[in-house]
Amino acid sequence: MIDPRQADGVLVLIPALNEEASVGEVIRGVRAVLPQAAIVVADDSSTDATRSVALAAGAEVLTLPFHLGLGGCVQAGYRLAFELGFEYVIRVDGDGQHDPRDVPRILDALRTTGRQMAIGSRFSESNGNSHTSAPRAIGIAIFRLLLRPILGKNVRDPTSGFVGVNRQALEVFSRSFPLEYPEIEALVVLQRRRFQFVEVPCRMRPRRTGRSTITALKSLYYIIHVLLGVFVNILKFERWRWSRPMEASAQAQAAVRGKRT
């Protein structure tokens, strides 16, 4: 059993699908900078040796019974962390692109700022975007423009999966989390809860193995899918916001009627 007290309340979540060639190095890199933290690999029904490599590297493995996709995989890890009582969860992808040496910076940002989310940004300061494809860079530019009026502030790297959350955000995401391309929709969900985020300058390394699921052919679908997801989240929030006063009014009227009888 994973004990949050022994891990200083910190869990590093590594979602992975067929990452046997890189996940061991990722785990060892995290352990080197956060020796006390719990490390959990959420194995999204890999068909290779991801599970055995992760166990050999010293991580706990949450094996999903069937393929859930990135969002479902991350939510499973969030739910586990919340139910066990962890205060902070840092998500690190299993493909080796996120530099584990930046994990303490994200954790420190959560602890010192009190923000509900810390985003590892490859575009802050002079990090550059040398490891971002042209289609993805175009999508990021579009999402920046879209999110600015919704969030009320700029977000330089809205598609980053290098993310830390505190227990407030963890509670929300353990119940509901966007299933496909979840990073941008998650920002909108947090904003509707009046939660805040901070961006932390981080390094992005070239993918060690495999290839990104965001190819040129999928870029247009990616943009449209995320835009629709953001729109639906906004409509759901507005419906919820307007229904609350009506429910409160109905409850008040029922209470008055009860006193009269």
C-alpha cells in the first residue's frame, strides 16, 4: 500500500502506453530528484513490457484492465491519489520528453503560490520551441488566443502535459476529467471553479522512442475536437450557474410552505 505520509504527500503520476524503452529512465530520473515521492505508472493496457520495466525501476504500477486513452488513464491515477490522501500530484509523461529535473520546480510552485495547478511551460522565458512540430505550434497559437478571454490571463503553453495539481484540483479531476486531449479542457474546468494556475519554465527534450499521436493529419481534428470540448464545458458551467439560484429559490419556497402548514 502506498503511504502518502512516507511520500511527503507527493505522488508522481506517469501515464504510459507501450513505453518500455523510456519509462525506466523516466522513473529513475524522478527518483533521483524526489527520493521520497511515490511514483505510480498508470499502464494503459500496454502490449509491451512497460509494466515489468516500471516495476523493475522501482515504481508502483496501476494496470488498467482495458485501454482508456490518455484522459482516462490520467483520471485513474488522479482518483487513486485522491483516495489515498495525497496532497500533490505531478504528471510526467512516460516518453522521456519531460525532464525530471524540473519536477521539484513544479512542486515548489504549488507549495509556495497556493495555486491549484502548475504548468511546466516550454515557452516561458527563453526556453524556445525547438521540439514542437509546426502543426502543433499553430494549434498552440490558436488555443492561446481562445483561452485568453476565457481564463482572463495568458497561458503560454496550454497543451503541456507536464502538470502538477494540489488536492483541491485533484478532488475535481478524480470525479471528472476530459478523456481526449485533456490539457486545454482541464484549464477551462479549473477556471470555472475559480481555481488558478501558474506556469513554470521547463525544458522539453526530444521524444526518446515512438512518435507523437499529434501528427499533421490529426492536427485539424485535434483543434476542432478541443474547441468543441471547451465550448461544451462553458455551456455546462453556464447551465449549472443559472440552475443554482432557481434551486435555492425553490428550496426557500418549500421551507416557507412547510412553516405555514
